[in-house]
Amino acid sequence: MKELLTYIAQNLVDHPEQVEVTEHAGDGETTLELRVASEDMGKVIGRQGRIAKWIRVLMRSVGQRKGNRVSVEITD
């Protein structure tokens, strides 16, 4: 899961070397924290949050296939 989110984020931003994904496992739920450079935040979030929503939906559906609940938090 972490590798997939890293791959997606690195292909969206101008500074792929600054992409960091931290995985926090909890009670039946995994939280992935995505950090990018401050000037790349707009590219990850998108207009009206469309790209961020797409990323969250994609990661949630991949997690469901593996039997996990997954949420994505985007921070700077």
C-alpha cells in the first residue's frame, strides 16, 4: 500500500525526491500519511480536491481487496 501511494505521488509532483509516505497501523485500519513539498501541494490536492479524492478512493478500494481499511491523510 505504501509503495503504491509513493508511486502515485511521485508521478504527480515536480519534486518526487521529497515525497514521504508514513504508514500507521491501528485497529483494523491503516492510515497512510502523505507528505510532499509545499509547492507541490496543489498538484496532489487538485482543483476542488478532485485528485486527493481520487487518491483516497483508489487506496480505499485496493485496501478492501486485501481486507484492510485504508485512509489517506495529506500533510505538508
